[in-house]
Amino acid sequence: MSPTLPKPLANAHAWIRQQAWLGRFTLMNRLPLAMAFIPTGLVKATGHRFTALPIDNPVGFFFEAMFQTGAFWNFIGIMQIVSAVFLLIPATATLGAVMFLPIIFSIVLVTWGIGFTGTIWITLLMLISVTYLIAWDADKIWTAASSILGKTSSPPLLAGATLVEKSGWILGGLMGIALLMTTRNFIPAAWRPELFFTGVGAFLMVVSSWIWSVIKRSSVETDPIATGANH
């Protein structure tokens, strides 16, 4: 059975979806969002500059730097176009809204950060609009998220691992993160030797645990008493 929204939310959502005027309101949100993203996305996807503002202007400087990235600039435009087109197709409208959300949220942060006067409020309205679309399809998104985040029937990654092996993986991961943090001055660089050798120790814990498991399995397979007991 597919996961569903919690009952109070499910009842409210079912009522909302039954209102014909809200269905039309949903369409009124989808169309303007798609209309906004298709032309602006085409500008980027076809390799054109977004604004004629000079680079001594913070807005002009930002968009010129983005334009100079080339392929990344094109990629942003393509994603805008794809999300907009998906919004216009009923079968893919939910996916379009999910794709649209992080894009417009990023744009809100950018316009706010560089002081893009006026545009800030437009992008905020677009963010509110797509948030409504996410809520409109909350049942589908909840089901999809539950499938991704829920328990899996596959064996765990460390199936059959000993406590020593599990500890080695955890310790090694922590040491790797700590070593990389020394490159950004979050942890003193003087600690690198200790972190490195601790990481090597974690690696040896994992490897030695593997070797012990192989030896133990081999001894069981070659032990006639154990083999006879299994039969």
C-alpha cells in the first residue's frame, strides 16, 4: 500500500482538490510561471547575456560572471525551460513544480543578495506561487518522498559486518572529513599527521575485519564437524 498523507492533511487536501475554482487557480499559477521561465531560460540556453548593465554595477557584475561560465549558464537556462514545459503538461506538472522550486529559491537568494531592486518582490511572488503548486500535488510528492526515504528491502550496506569494521568505517569517514576541513582552516593544519594516521588505523580496522571474516568462514567450511552439523 502506497504511503499517504497524514489523515488531517489528507482530508484537507482532498477537500481542496475537489474545489473547481482552486483547480482554475492552480492553472493560473502554472501558466505565468512557465511564461516567465521560458523566455529567460532561452536567453541563457542560447548563450546570450541576461542584462546590458555594466560590470561596475553589482547586478551587471554578477550576471556577467555567470555568463562567462559558459556551459553552466546554458545548463541553468535549459533547466528553466524544462521545468516550465513540464508545468504546462498535466502528466508532468508535479515534476515541473518540484524542479521549479529550487531554481526560483536560488533566484530569490541571488536577487536579495545583489540588491536587484524590484525583482526581489517578483521572485518572492514566484516562490510563493510554486510553493502553492507543491501543496496542490502534496499527495504525489508525499508518496514519492516516502518511497525514497523509507526503509528498503535490500540488505544493509554493512550486512554481516563486525563491530570493529563498523567502527572503522565511522572513524575513517570522520577523519576524512576532518582532514578536508584543515584545508579550509576549520581545524588546525598542525593536526593533519594525527588525523591521517588515525584514518590509516581506521582503514586497517576495516581490512583486518575482512581478513578475519574470510579466515573464520574458511575454517567453518573446512571443519568436518561443522560441515556435518550443517547437513
